[in-house]
Amino acid sequence: MHSFLSVLAVLALAIATVAAIQSPDIDPKTIDWNTVRTLRETDKFRARFGLAPLSDAEIRRSRISGGTVASSTDIPWAVGVLIHGGTSGHHFCTGVLISARFVLTAANCVQGETDIAIALNAANMASIGTLIAVSNVVVHPNFSWLLGRDDIAMLTLSRDAPIDNITIRPVLMPRRSDASMSFVDWSATTAGWGNTGNRDDEPIPTQFLQFASDSVTSNLICQLSYAWVRSTHICVSTDNGGACNGDEGAPVTVREANRIFLIGLHSFHYSGIRGCDRGRSTVNTRITEYLDWIQQNSDVVIPTIFLSIDKKTSNPNSSCLIPWEIPQNQMSHHKLLSVEKKHPLEKQAMNNFSSVLLVLALAVATVIAVQSPDIDPQSIDWTIVRTLRETDKYRARFGLAPLSDDDIRKSRISGGTIATPTDVPWAAGVLIHGGTSGHSFCSGVLISARFVLTSADCVQGETDVVVALNAADMASIGTLIAVSNVLIHPNFSSLLNRDDIAILTLSRDAPIDDTTIRPVFMPRRSDAGLSFSGWSATTAGWGTTGNRDNEPIPTQFLQFATDSVTSNIVCQLSYTWVRSTHICVSTDNGGPCDGDEGGPVTARESNRIFLIGIHSFHFSGIRGCDRGRSAVNTRITEYLDWIEQNTDVVIPA
């Protein structure tokens, strides 16, 4: 595929061909598919929370990954930390250069480790400038992974870093007078090579250094998500992007006038065993709480006040930190709402990222072989380098079995599996023309030749709706049919997230072939007494994958994810308003995202696959998805009478 934009153009033409007569109020040829919105991006949804409408330009920007690719001079203090962890093989974290000889990183990454190498001038991991072995590791004496506290470690390099103040430069430390500052609402930038959160065949480290800027949140607010947060932590919002697995130890910096200085090291973010949460703040180690410890264990001198030092008379190789003036071209990423930029490296067409990782392995071998004989980078399979959370020691803390290399490779695949045309033949795409919001998209499920179920939240107040069938590949839709009537459940409440179900009447019968287009089986009335807890459930839809990587909606391919139904009692720990009309499904193996609202949730009994839910909501920020909490769905067995009364479906006993 030369470009997914061309695929969307084909999709628009396909819709035009089939739907023009069926739905004269919608002219798909006029649709800019890059700006088709998820439910959460529509004006009506945002208005509920007092949020201003989003422009098409903002929609396009929201499709860009949560991080921005850094140039080699943007964040010259960021370093990669490669650890050989014994049975876990190699794993990766991030760190920050604080002097020519010392690096700070997360204690959780390096506790008990000795074979460590540091990558500097590595904004592009395919062309690392310098690799230096670590000669000593000092973990903070009060570090506790169990309590998430004092997560800081000092690494001593075996030789001085070649500081050039362009691509390699120590970060400035905070002043002692900064120790009393909370930094709340300051714009903070986090940088690292961690996962982007897309789970899309993504080795660790990622090729390019990325950064994200957002505001510091108060510890009081942060404690609503993490009760164990204390004064030694500093939290940063993730609305514009945030840290992910592999970013542990990453620098968190702020700017004051022309001075950028360190305020935190990334410690942890909310997630399942993998993935990232863009809904809660990230938690970082607050550097101002460790100034004495840093000075005692390194050659860094913590300034009391900011001194203006003449750059011309300063020694750039001195281990004493110099407050160099920041060039104007390096300031943009420290603005809270920075102007979107694309670095030229991001535009390169990489035929195969595996070949890039091979180049990386060879580059590492060239520089590090003499410095660290215990690490042989030529033997590293970079596709299975692990994040901290994937290491044996980390998993053992929670009683989890070690992951094999095959498990690691599988974990790099997207949270959903691409469906064939016959895998989920009852899945329906729902395209809505929403007036000022333009076009929006949800998913749905075919329950008979004439009726489709979807989320009430998607179609309330809408009249211009088209349903796509046999559309496992949105570039070659089999059938599009206009909707002649929309029926919302009378008790639907968007405020309470209840009775989120609607019936769409098609303007003509769907061409059922029992292969690519087939109604789903409904549950029997005798199933109404089942909770389905512990059953395996499959959710399907064309919603975003959660990577925010230039991703239009709908995505091209129908995807599905299978996981277990959780009890409503457990679900209520995350969502107190869940009641008997809801059914929750774990997201450990993947789950629904924006655009999947109304998508089918099915279970299997012997050779019978039947509908148990339609997707209602998932935890997230204004965009993005959360793989840590269950997805909440409308429980179909609670609506059997209403469905039978308002369709031609007969519910079996």
C-alpha cells in the first residue's frame, strides 16, 4: 500500500458508488476521511463536558502519535540504558546525562544489574554516536519497588562522555532554591525511546527518540489515581502524550526563561502488564527531593541560585553544570501546546525496521566491544529486547511466569487481530453525518436482514446514517445501505452511561450470504440468568488502535480482540456506576478504542457464537484507550424483550 490516504480515497469512491442513491443526504465523495471523528470528538459529546468543538485541523493533529520525534540537538541529555539481565536477556530503559561521568536513571531498571551500556547522541538509534560502559551502579538506599518510592539510581560511566554541547550535553540541575516549588501547571517535557503504545510490531527501543509536553499536576490530584504518591513524586498529565514502557528513567524537564532544567525521572505509568494509559498522569521521581544525594554520589555541584556564566570562558567538558543559553530552535518542545512539527527523519521510508535494528546492533558492536566485554551487541536480537515490565525479575514480583522470546514477539503485535471477511460477518460500520461535527464513525452489529444494533450515544439525534456490511477491508466495502429509522432506548442516559443501545432500521434488506454477511445469533432467554464471568468474549470494530500514529477513523481493517468477562463487582472498582445492565470485559489482550462504540461482543458455546454485549465505553482521556481497566458494554440479555418488540428478531427460548 503506497499510502493509506489512497486507500481511504478508494473507500470514498466505493461508498459513492453504492450509497449515492440509497442516501442522497450523504455524499461520500465530499468526505475527508482524515477528519472523520470518533464519538468522543463530536461537538455533542464534548459539549456535555463543557469542551469547545474541535476543528478539522485539531482532528488531524490528534491522529499524530502522542510523542514528537526529536532531532539530534533537541534533547542532548537523553541517554539509552541497555541492560543485560541474565535469563531475561537484554532489556532497555532511558536515562539522563547529568555530567560528563554520571547518568541518572530509574532504580527499578538497574537494581542488581552490572552489565550496562549507555547510548549517547542516539536520537536515531540506527546511528548511535557514542556508547560507554557503566563501571558502577548506586541505587538509592531507600528504594522500594513495592511502594514505588525513591526510584532513582546513579550510573558511573567508565570514561567521560564526549560533551560537545550540541548532540551530547548534561542537563541543568534545579537550584536548591527550587526545592520549595511544586511546579504545578508548569509545562514539562518527557523524552525517551519507549513504546508508543500502539503494540504494532514495535521493538524496544523504538528507532527515534520522542518527547511529549504536558502540564505538571498536583500531587493531591495525582493521589486520586495513585494513593501511594508522596512528596518525593511529581506527576505530569498525559493529555498530549506521555511515557510508556521503556521510558523508565527518562528525563522530565521544564523551562524557566532560557534555562531548561531537570525536575523528574520517569518512574511509572498506569497500565496492564503492557501498554500505556493516556487517561491518568505519569508519576516521576521528584529531583528536588534528592539534591543532597545526587551531589554526594556524583561530581555535580547543585547551584544555590542561578548564575549567569559567560559561555566563551566556560569549559564545555567540565563536570560542573553550566547554564548554557538555549538556542531558539530548541525551545519549541517546552511549550505546553507546542506547534506540531515533523522531523525529516520521521518522513524517511523505512523498507524494513528489522534492517535498521541490524545496523544498530553493528553500530553498538563497533563502539562497545572493548569497553564492556560482558555485553556482545552482535548477539542481540533487537526484536526481543524487553521493557522493564517484561523482565523475569519484574514479573516474579507479581507471581507471573517468565515470558519466552516468542511471547515477547507476540506482545509487539497490536492489541487486536485483523479479521478476514468471514471471521466476524455480523460486524457493521456505522457512518453518521453529524452536522457541524462533519462525519463521525461507530461500529454496530447485524441482528437480522433489516436491523442493526449500535450504541445509542453514537446515533442519538442523528438521521443521516449509512451502514457498511462485508467491510472487513474498508478499502473494498461489499455493501452500503442507508438507515431509514433510528430508535433509541427510552431510558438511555449519556450522563449515567446507561441503556446505551439503539436499533437501526435498514432501508432495504441486507444481502445475507451466510459467509461475509450474516446476522449474529442472539442469546436465548434461558441465558438471561448467566453472568458470563470468566467466559471468553470477543469484541470487534474499526476503532483506533490507540497509537495516535496518523490514524484516520475508521481504520482500514476490521480487528477483534478476545479476553475474559469480568464480574460486575470487580468492574465497579473502576466504574462505580456499573449496574446489572452492563457486562465488562478485560483488556489484557487488547480491547476496544474510540470508534468501536456499538461494536459486537460475542461469546461461544460449543459451535454457537452469540451476542452478549455491544461496546458502550472504555476508560480514556478525551482520546486514546486504556488497556488497564475493563471495557464496559451494554448487556444484551437485559434487553431481549425490547429488541424483540422493535425488530423482526425472534428471541429463542
